[in-house]
Amino acid sequence: MTASKLQEESLDRLFEAILELENIEECYRFFEDLCTVAELKALGQRLEVAKMLEQDCTYINIAEETGASPATISRVKRSLNYGADGYKLLLQRLREKKKSR
């Protein structure tokens, strides 16, 4: 795996800390301290947009369902098509986890 263009020590420490979280409650506690409510909602929205794009939903439908702007939808689509495959990796793992329940 190649290193991210963003890789630096402070981000390594952040991601290592995130990997130490054990459940959703701990995630809420940490991320509420780390981010503003608006930032967290934006992150959640982007993940939902990515999920809907993978399901071939239209921009109009995605905007209506999520409240995302066309610019946000386009940015997420660009990441899905040309990014580091982070969305794809996570969405696949979430699908697999849902199937195994």
C-alpha cells in the first residue's frame, strides 16, 4: 500500500487514536470533542452520499435525501472514481458486516 499524500506524524497519531476506540459510544465521545456538530454532520452526509452514488442514485435524489449540495455530491463522486478508494473500502466492509448479522 502506498502512503497517502497527506501522511504526517500528527495525522498518524490521530488515526492511531481513532483505531483505539472500541464502540460507537466511544466514537461519539471522542468525535464530539474533536469536531464541531457541523463538521460531524458533513462527514456523515458525505458517507451517505457515497453509499447512494454506489447505488446509482441520481444527484437530485441524493440531494433530496441527504441535503447535500451538488458540489458535495460531485466531490464525493470524484473521490469514488479517482480517489484513494477509502469510501469503497469502508462501504464494502459495512456491506459485509451487515450480511454477516
